[in-house]
Amino acid sequence: MADSSSSLPPLCEKISYKNYFLRVVDLTILGLLFSLLLYRILLMNQNNSVWVVAFLCESFFSFIWLLITSIKWSPASYKSYPERLDERVHELPPVDMFVTTADPVREPPLIVVNTVLSLLAVNYPANKLACYVSDDGCSPLTYFSLKEASKFAKIWVPFCKKYNVRVRAPFMYFRNSPEAAEGSEFSKDWEITKREYEKLSQKVEDATGSSHWLDAEDDFEAFLNTKSNDHSTIVKVVWENKGGVGDEKEVPHVVYISREKRPNHFHHYKAGAMNFLVRVSGLMTNAPYMLNVDCDMYVNEADVVRQAMCIFLQKSMDSNHCAFVQYPQDFYDSNVGELTVLQLYLGRGIAGIQGPQYAGSGCFHTRRVMYGLSLDDLGDDGSLSSIATRKYLAEESLTREFGNSKEMVKSVVDALQRKPFPQKNLKDSLETAQEMGHCHYEYQTSWGKNIGWLYDSTTEDVNTSIGIHSRGWTSSYIFPDPPAFLGCMPQGGPEVMVQQRRWATGLLEILFNKQSPLIGMFCRKIRFRQSLAYLYVFSWGLRSIPELFYCLLPAYCLLHNSALFPKGVYLGIIITLVGIHCLYTLWEFMNLGFSIQSWYVTQSFGRIKTTCSWLFSVLDVILKLLGISKTVFIVTKKTMPETKSGSGSKKSQREVDCPNQDSGKFEFDGSLYFLPGTFIVLVNLAALAGCLVGLQGRGGGGSGLAEACGCILVVILFLPFLKGMFEKGKYGIPFSTLSKAAFLAALFVVLSVGN
């Protein structure tokens, strides 16, 4: 419990980042966009249908920029002081840590192991931590790897705490030799620990190619004759911390779970796995706070748990304390300038309204909030109000909401009333835990509807987030340096396209479900500007349509010999708008230390993902709304750099960590994702060639230099596709895609010239 003495320094503080100059720039761009729209309205009768299409596209762009301006108006974040925690808090609260994985091939067990080891070694009492690993692939290899990792953890955890190691994922820590005198105690311990990690890695690697160990141990009997989509519930205690005093040599609990799956039962992807994690952890440890981490996001800052507790415990005397604490996502294996800029400027902007959105990983949750509590259900001291007590703690109500497990109901009551959970033998709860993993346990309950991670979207994180904010809760954003968590991005174009499509589809699903901000801004407790922030994110998929049209309009006008842009002095609106926007976004990148090339790559990929990947999300959601098909959650492939024993390299940290030497190139395959981009490039090249040879239609208004410059700009933004036409192998566009795009481009040219 936190000490409420006002004489002591605060555990955290809110930092505002107001910049009036940036506000002026945002408003200037918005004013130029509205001026362009006004000009188009005034001359609408004097122009053809192209003018109308351009007006509709620019109206959408103006609306998006209006949302961005609203989001960025009052940015904020929180700064925590974990070094003050011990003098303010008599006893640190327990934390349950969740790691999710679903495919041992696309998510190699060694990646999962490193994430788990980094969590077990954080600077926090071991008796207050429990790590639960959800394996939706029901892989004996993953379980085997966890068993071996728990043995290594008895060496790794004490080593990290003894020498205050910052990076606590072994694969990253052992990439370089330490600067220490040979023969010193640290040097000897380092060599021993590294040798043991290499043994662990070799065991996992050997097990990947052989299954002889599966039959050799009775512990793997539950995995016999199982399939990833057809198996019973498996819950196993990999390691139980029986020390219970928080000694630095202790290792936290490690529990492996895999819920039941059957081919004909819809399992709700990651959201379903997270809800099973909540139930099992509620039975075994019932910690008031829960950390959710993807299997590839290792701990990069040892005090990450203590930093989050600073937020929760500082606010504990206030009924308006936050529901969750979100850390930004960062990656060790690629140039992610776009994500960094997005999180810094838009992420802090949303944090300054009602709090950041839940991003799926690196987030600390409050168990009571995940059990469906609203802010109105609490009294001034943070305890349940009398009305809420009657509403939530009635046995009949709890059984209806949470399921018919008496043990589960008891743990829920304890969590809602903030009662300390008594230590007990974890294995005593195994039978009940397995029952709660059955496919039909959630039938006619509120799991996934009002309780836990919410269903009805493949982006369960943001869907759950808006549900929490709609109940009046706030959230907090910590932007530490160094980053709290680091992960790996999908390598290559095809994997990235799959991930982007999944994100855009899931976000668009929420726009049309009961969590839609279009409904919430009028009848829920979510703030108006927070609803606008969610609306901006949920409309990502819809942006594909106007952007696709706008990439084709200059080419159409050049071929049709019609005007797209204003003439004379009014052309200055377009030139000024494009110029200010380019300089503004370039400043955002360079202000964070990124290069001009990084800025260009981001602008290019922004257009590519929007027109090539997000476009398919619109089709996915339309088919879902029509009842023709359901959306699918596809796991993206993760890779991990090899451990290197040598040092002496003078490369930058990002260059050292990056496992893909060709990360600057764009990869292609024969999927339809790359058809729109190839088509766009061919159409604009054809328009420029047609303009040079005088191949133009008889449209009114006449095209000119502005339209030609528009075509050139589009080709520059889609330069990876232009290069792909002349490359071979995985960096070249397949002939099948080229032939389809060429046919569509030829058809486009004929229709444009003939009209």
C-alpha cells in the first residue's frame, strides 16, 4: 500500500508538451485544405466528373487532418520515479505476466524463451511475480523449451540481479563481450552464464528437428495425438516459486497453458487466449495487475514493472486512477521511423486527452477493470460502492457473468474487493483451470462481451481499449529512454502486407460494431476528442479508397486531357500545401534523429500499405457485414538474430541488432497485395509516355505541367515497385503480377483516352 504523506516526493508526474508553433502549422495546413475545397465547390459547374472525385478525396483528407489536429493539440506523457518506490510503498503488489504465442514455426520457441527469461529477471520481488505462457499452437516443443528455460533461469535471474544487467534477454545481452578484466568474478560468471545459454539454445534447436524426447518423458503425454486446432486443455506448472520471500536468487512462477480447441468451434484468436490467461491466473495467483507482452517483445529496461507501479500506486488514493499503463512499441531489427514518429506525436497527443490506446503488448492492466468495473462503481476511497456491491457480488450475477466455477467466482470477489490473495500450491488449481479452458465454458457468459478482452475484432487490443475508456476510465503513457520493450518486425514485403491488412481489417471491424466511436461520443463516458482519436485509427482502411483514386487521377487527367489542379494563382494552394506538409513531416523525422532517406522510405511505404494492403481490409469487412465470410487472424513470422561472441565491431546498435542485411530492399511474391501498386506505377508511366508522344483524349480544360508533376510524384512514391520490375528473385515482381497489372493498365489507358 502506498504512503499518502504529501511531504514525500511523487512517484510520477504528468508532463505536457505544448508547442504553439506546431499548432499554427497544423491549422495552416487545415486552412489550405479547406481553401482548396472551397475553390473546387465554386468551380464545380465548370468542370467534369474528375473534379467531383477529386473534391470527395480531398474532403476525406481534410477530415483526417482535422482529426490529427485535434489529437495533437495537447500532448502529454508520464514520467515515473521508480527509485522512490521503496520509501513510498510498504509492500509491492503482485503482478501476473502474460506471454502469448500461437505457432512454433512462425514464432520460434527460442524467441518465446528469451521473452520469458527477460520477464523473470526484472527488478521486482520474485515472490510477487508469475509468468503465464499461452500456447495456442499446443506445441510440445514450446513446452519443452519452457522447461529447459526454467532451469537456465535459476542461473540467469541471479546473474542479472547481481550485476544489474540492463538488457535481460540473453540472446541480445550475449551479442557482445563485456568490457571487464579477465579473471574477474564478473568475467567468470559471464562465461559460465553464456555457456549455459548456448546449451539451452542448442537443446531447443536439436529438439526442433527431432521428437524423440516427446516419447521419452511422461510429462509430454498430454501432447500425444494433438493438433494445433484440435486438442484438450493443457495446464502445467513449469516452475513454482516456493521460497516466497523475494530473495534475489528466487525465480518467479512459470505456468504453461493451452486452451481447448476444436475444429468447429470459433476460438476468438488472441482475445480468447487472453481471457483464458485471466481466468487461470485468477485461480492461481490473482494479482491485481497484469502485464501483457507479445512473445517477441523482450524486456529492455529492468525497472519496467516498478515504473508502471509508480503510476498505479501514485493514483491509488484517487478514484480517477488509470485503468492501464501503456509503453510505446519499439523494435531492434528494422528502421521503424514511422512507428516512432506516430507514437511520439500522435501517441502523446492521445495520452493528453483521456489516455493512450491499448497497443496489444507492453501494457499493464488492472484486473478489476478487466472484470467490467466502471468508474461510477467506485467510491471515493477506490472501494466498491454500495450499489456496485449489490450489482457485482451477488452469487447468481457472478455465475452468470463469469461462468459456473465456484473457485473462479471466489477469486473474482477477492479481486473486486482488493483482498490480498493467500499463497497456495499452484498445482491445487490445475483441475479447475483445465475445466475453464473448455470450448463451452464461456457460453452464455459475459467473457469477451463486457468482461476481459473483447471479441468481434481481430484487433482485440484497441477493441478492448475503447471499451475501457467508454466506461469512464483513463490510461497513462510512459515513454522511457531506453525503450521498455523491444521486439522484431516482420521481415519482407509479403509479411508486412499481411500484418497491415490484419490491423486495418480489425480496426475497420470496430467502426461497425457496438464499440464504434460514432456511438460512444454521444451516449457513453468517453470524451469527445478521445472518440475522434479512435475514429482516426478505425478509419485507416477507408483511407485506401481515396488514396487509390488520387494516385490514378493525375494519370487519367493527363491521358484524358482534362484539368485536375487549379490554374494560375490558385495552383499556389496546392504547391504551398504539399510543400508545408513535406517540410513539416521531414522536421518531425529529423527532430527524432532520423535521416531524410528514412523520411522518404516512410512516405513511400505509407502510400504502398494504404493502397495495396489496407484496400483488402475494406473487402474483408464488406464480406463480413454481408455474412459471406469471416475475418481471419494470420500470425506473422518472427525472426531472431544469431548470438555473436565477438566484439570489436564499431557499427551502430541498430546495425548490430539488425538480422536482415537486405532490409532496405522491398520483397515481393505472387499475392494480390502487390497488384494495385504495380498497376498504379504502370498507369502513371503510361500517362507520362502518352503525354510525350501526344496520346491524349479530348477532355475539357486541358491537362498541363501540374498533372505531369503529379504522375512523377506518384512514381517516386512507388519507386520500390518500379525497381521491382527490373529485379529478380524475391526482390522482383513476379511475371504473373506484372501481366495482370499490364492488362489492367492498358484497359485504363484505352478508357481514359476514349472518353
